[in-house]
Amino acid sequence: MRALLADSPRRRDLLIEFLHRIQDQRGCISAAHIAALAQELKLAQTEVYEVATFYHHFDVVKEGDVPPAITVRVCDSIACEMAGSRQLLDRLPGLLGPDVRVLHAPCVGRCDTAPVAVVGQNPVPHADAGKIAALVQAKAVKHPRRDGGTSHPHLDLVSPGHVDYAAYRAQGGYQLARSLTAGSKTRAEIIAAMEDSGLRGLGGAGFPAGRKWKAVAAGLAPRLMAINIDEGEPGTFKDRYYLERDPHRFLEGAAVAAWAVEIDEIYIYLRDEYHGCREILEREIAALRANPPCPIPPIHLRRGAGAYICGEESAMIESIEGKRGEPRLRPPFVAQVGLFGRPTLEHNMETLHWVRDILEKGPGWFAGHGRHGRKGLRSFSVSGRVKKPGVHLAPAGITVTELIDEYCGGMLDGHVFYGYLPGGASGGILPASMADIPLDFDTLNQYGCFIGSAAIVVLSNHDTATRTARNLMKFFSAESCGQCTPCRVGTAKALTLMERSSWDQPLLKELSQAMVDASICGLGQAAPNPALSVMRYFPQEIK
């Protein structure tokens, strides 16, 4: 264990990073590993064990047990299920044999290329049994690099190539950050410009970015920043899309925000499924450190371990601190008492992605976009029954009909538009008859839905809302952190009720209300939305 940890500081907040080192090198985490790591960190073995067993991607084994050398995970979230992932899960164990472990996985953030499998850490878009078997046979378990000479059936999709540090600087990158640190504008002017732009948090909550900067800046130093790139919401993949192509765009946004708010250190929390993005960020942050264009606070890249709940801001902060990713009770809020007890500016990655454009082109540029009375731009992650799924940058307030027709090439041949998820798994389900609602913050609330991170899943006449809702509730039940009873028990009970051919609607509504009223965080509060949407808008399916 000492050789594995080398000269790394023995700090509690590095516990999850150290568990990853064990998992990556040994393929599992044994009782001996837990005992040795606990001794090195001066923690009780129970403290290490409870963290290791909380996260999906750590294989904690009993003495003598060893998991198979290769694990294949097949995504069974909504877009992949619609594309046939269940048939893959049924077929692969017999095809790959007993030496390969086949597991179902929650959303892996590649819904536009469904169905998706992951061989070790190697993603397989548009997966079929042949592609998966070929990678298993070749023991190709690492995310391929474009310059690595690795054979992959979809190299351009999984490693599309990105603007590196030198190219970004050559294109004018970091000139904004340099000018600001040199005194071209005051911090108050920059915060005011962000407020004027109308930019709201693009991770799902939609809190005004400029107002958040002002609130954190009012806190006592030292102040920290936590950047959320956990992106575990089924249907969402926009952060990965931008990271794979232009990582310094958001890094410069983080540098500007850090200057404006006087941040001392920056922590980036990246979901573990994004192995390619992690390699890119490690390389580009190192290049930035080696030749900084201006003073930039220390940047720490932290790795998630497969827990959807860590997309919730306080659960993410708990995870960065090396703990189980369980949401905190509030108040106090993260802006006041956040990471390591300090005032913390928490942002989604895409929010920071737009900072440079807004400040260079003026706040009116961003606010000048929009349709149907709305303002701004939105990166829509579109998946499901359309010809061109993917990330589509479109005006805020566009309707789903306009989005499908103008950006997605229309519906797939032989498919008729039936319904849609306007905000990923937790945003509810709406029928095709309600396709003229502007897609933006606050426009969907009156219908019991919300846009969240703008993940649009399009359903056709080949799908049903009830089957979709069951898939989503199964996801929530599996991903509940278990801290609070309304969510832990409620999601499981709701799934049981929804699996029946005839729904007990009064009981399901009562249960949903209890979850909405009493759950600690947004997972339990939003989990009933799909079921409530079915009962409200698709009654013909559950009579």
C-alpha cells in the first residue's frame, strides 16, 4: 500500500482517489487493501469500507474472491433500452463465457449512440455483440486515444479530437483571463456583466450565475470552487461533448470566475465513466500549469466512482471530501458553508463554458438569442427516435417540434412522434399533443415537468409512456443513496406499484406526494415525476 500511495499526502479527502488506485491496479479491493489503507490514513476500517461499498465502480471482495479480469457493462437506461440493450444483456453472457462478467449499468453518458456498452473502460457506441466480443478478445479495456494506434470500431465517436492548450492559445484563448488579471475591468463589473447576460446554471437547477458569484464573493476567505461534471442524468451528455472537443473553453471560464470571486483553489469533479475526458483534462491541466497565461489557482481533478447522487451539489462536495456521496441538509447552503467548510462557488461545467463568449461579445450577445419570448442559448442533448441525435445548440424557448424538425432531421423512418422527456429522467413525460411548449427554465413547471439539463428523449409510436416511466423509476430506485426513508423506500415501493398491469393510482399519488414533501434532495423529490406524468397525460395506458 505504501508503494501504491508513494509520496501522496495521507489525507482523508484523497480516500476515493486511493481506492481508485487499488481498483485500477489490482482489479478489486480486498479486506487486506482496506485494512492497509485505513492504517495509512489513520482511519477506522469501517470508515474506508463504508466509502468503498457506497460507489458502484469499486469491487469490494471477500478473502479469496477475485472478480473476472474483464467486466462488460451494458447501459440499460431509457435511450439504450429503446435501442435494444436488453437483448444484448441476454445474449452476451453466453457469447463471452464465464471469464467475462456482464453487468447492467445506469446511463454512461452516450445516449446519442445507443445502445452503448463499456468493455473495462473502453466505450462501445452503437454496440452489438460482435463489436463487444472483438474488443474483449483483444483485451482492449482502456479508452482509446486518437494518436495511440488502437483499433476501435468507432474511434471518431469516442475520441473525436480536441483543441489542445497550444492551439487554444493560438486562437486567442486566455487573453480574456490575462486582461482581467492585469486590471482591464473590476471584479464588480464582471459580476454585473454575468448578471446582465441572464446566464443560469446549466446543470439543472438554473440558479442565476451572476447572482451566485456575488453571493460567494461576499463570504469570508478562503473561498473555493467546485465544478460539477458528474452528468449522470439519463439522456444527458452535453458536458462530455464539449469536454472532448474544447476543454480549455471551460477552464478559462473557471479561471475568470476564480478571479472575479477571489477563489483560492478549484476542484473539478468528473464522473468515472468519462475516462477519455479524464485523460484529456489531466494532460491539458498539466500544460496549463507548466505555462500559465496569468495567475490561476491550483486546480485539483477528482474522480467520481459511479454514483448518480453525486450530481447533487452537496453530495458531490461530500465525495470530494472522501466520504459517501450523501446530500447535506440545508441551510447552511454551499455558497456559505461548502467544500471543507468554506464558501464555495459550485458550477456545472457548461455554465463556465459560456463565460468567455459572454464577456468577450457582451452580455447582450447571449441574451439576444431565444424564441417565443425566451432569452439565451441551450445545449440540448437529444436522443431517442430521431434521425440525428446528439448535442444541438439552439435558442432557448424552442419547442420540441422545432427542435426535431430543424436540428434532428425529423423522426426515424417508420416512427410517429408520440411523446418526449423534456428534462431527462427526472423532468417528466409529455405527450406529442403538448409539443408546442417553449423549452426553457420555468416554462414547464405548470405541467408538472422541468427542463433541468435540457436532455430531450423523443418517444415514438413504438414506445409507451408506462414502459418509459418504469425504466426511469428503476434507475432512481437503484441510484437512491439510501440516506432518507422517503426516497430509499419510496422509489422501491413506487417501482413495485408501477410493475403491475393495473396501477393503484390513489396509492401511487399518495406515495409520490410523500416523496416530494419529505425527501432530502432533488432525487427523491423529482423521482415521482415520470409516474405522475403518465397518470396525468397518458391515462389510456394504465386503465
